[in-house]
Amino acid sequence: MFEIVNWIIWLILVILWNYCYPYATPFQDVLVAVLLSLLFIFIKKKFN
């Protein structure tokens, strides 16, 4: 259940990024998605 919640939060943050910064380049979109993924991996390791 924890992983599903993390995935949903990650997805919401990526969607918010895309709506708040619609003129971001594809590189910036990928960079933010990767950084958010790394953040959630760190959070997962911290709480396990």
C-alpha cells in the first residue's frame, strides 16, 4: 500500500510540475521526474 501511495504522490507532483511550468523544456520535464523518483527512493529507504 505504501508503494501505491508513493507512486500516486509522485504522479500528482509530476502533473503539477507540468501544469505550473507548461513552457519547461523536455529536458527539464525529465530532470524533474528523475529527481522526484530519486527523492521517493530515498524516502522509501528511510522509512523501511
